[in-house]
Amino acid sequence: MEQQLKALQTEALQKIEAADNLKDLNDIRVAYLGKKGPVTEILKGMGKLSAEERPKMGALGNEVRGAIASSIEAKQTVLEQAEIQKQLENETIDVTLPGRSVKTGCQHPLTRVVEEIEDLFISMGYTVAEGPEVEKDYYNFEALNLPKGHPARDMQDSFYITEDILMRTHTSPVQARTMEKHKGQGPVKIICPGKVYRRDNDDATHSHQFTQIEGLVIDENISMGDLKGTLEVFAKKMFGEDREIRLRPSFFPFTEPSVEVDVSCMFCGGEGCNICKGTGWIEILGAGMVHPNVLEMAGFDSKKYTGFAFGMGPERIAMLKYGIDDIRHFYTNDVRFLKQFSVHQ
Ligand code: PHE
């Protein structure tokens, strides 16, 4: 019996030694240590033994069981470790692999310029006003001193929807609407950004739809000097501290006097180049002192109040600022164009 038990132990330990995975090891455990396993089976023959032999065999049986169990336990630890090791090896991350770039969009150059202009004027105490793009003839023209049949209406070829409703041709109707809301009470200090529409054939410098930013200040004692100072700050902020501006006489029905505003060329510094056509100056906006008729029509006392207004095209500003050669780039949404304005390049 002793030999049987020892042989069993040797056999079991060999199998344990040979087991190379946890499942086989478990099968061995069930086979050798189960209730009906071979140790129990052998010890059944104890009845035939002498009284002295019996406890010895009993103890040996337990010893064999114990040896098998601890050997299984030791092997189990080894196999588990190996398994973890294998898993770690399979799951290693190659930290030297270059990351995948996440594609992000970017702000449209036009939005960027509009926001920059807005921020500048907000910092000077202006508020942003908005109005409808589908506008009444009254606000787009009449309230701005452009009665029906006025020849200056031809300056802005329009998309009419009905006899009295059109797509606004400029952002000036927002100044008419805002003045009306103030009911003759100053001060007014607004800028109005927004889309405008004109019946134009699209080319490198014309678009049937573009954007404008209008500015309007009304108060007592507002002079042309205030207008010039304001636009000078604007030109320097947008195009650099070295820029200068000059005002040239012009005509708009809603301002008197009216001016066209040039900025010293940001490409040649005023020396004269092909962009400023050798003049050293580039036109950037129209402006003037609000016409007394416009003030009166909106309910302001033109003897008490004066004001200035200006209107500019952010496309033009952006084209000059970023050296963009075709206004259509803003609207065709070619990603190769837009990507150039990404801050994540
Ligand atoms: N509304 C004018 C235009 O679109 C621009 C302008 C605005 C001129 C305000 C003077 C004062 O041409």
C-alpha cells in the first residue's frame, strides 16, 4: 500500500510538472484529490492492515494528498504568472507609434475679421445692432434720404421681392431702425454687421451677396474730427500702427459731407506698388456726417444732435489683411483655402 501511495504521488507530481495550462492542472486536481480519487481508493484497503500499520498508512495517505495539493498550488501560481505575462506581451502599446491627427475645423476668415472689428468697436463703447436681411424699401432707401425715383438708388442695384420689400443692399437700414427706436434721444453708438445683397455679376471683386459693417454715432457736438479719430484707430488696429488714413470728398445721400476713406498702403508702406496702383493709398470704406434729413426722419432734432456714420466691407478688409486675391474664395468653401486660417496647423 505504501508503494502504491508513493507511486501515485510520483505519477501525480509528474503530471503536474508536465501540465502547461490551467485547465489541464484543474483536471489533475479533480482526478487526484476528488472525493472518489485514487488516494481514497487505495486507503479503502486499510481494513486488511494491522492496527499499527493503519494509522501510518492513514498519515501517509494525507501526506500524499498534501504533497499533490501543494504541488498543484505551486504550479498554479507559475501558470497564472505565465498567463499574465503572455497577456501583457500581447497587449503592449507601442508608444513610439505616431498619433493620429484629429481633424478640426477652423473659424472662417470672414467671421474672424468681423469678430475682430466687432471687438475693437465694443472696446470703444459701441454695441452691436442687427436687422433683417429682407428689408422694407422705406428703411433701405427712403429713411436714408433716398426717395423713390432718386437717381442714387442706381448705385445699389437691388433684388426686389415686392414693390416695397427687397433684400437689403447695405447695412444702413439698421441705423435707420435703431435711430427710430431711440425716439429722438441720444446718444446712439452702434455697429451693425450683416449680409447684404446687390444685383452684381460675380467676379474677383464683386459678389451678389457680401457683408458690411455699419457704424453710427449720434450725440451732441459730434464732429468730423470724431469720425476721423475713430477711423484712424480702426485702421491702425487692423493694418498696423504705422498706417495713416486720408479722407477724400465723396457722395452718399445719407451723409453730408460724405467721404471715402483711404488707408496708407499696407503692402508698400505708402511708397507705391501695384496693389495700391502706385498711389500709396487703398480705399477701405465710405463715411460721413449723418444728413440732417436722415436725423429728422428718424425723429432726432438736427439742431441739437449731429452724428457720423461709416460703412465697410469685411471681405475687402480681409482680402487686404490676408492678401486674398478673389472675393469668391469666401463663398466657394474650398477647404484648401479655409485650412490656411486654421490655428491648429
Ligand atoms: N451704406 C453705404 C454703402 O453701402 C456705406 C456707407 C455707410 C457710407 C455709412 C456712408 C455712411 O455704400
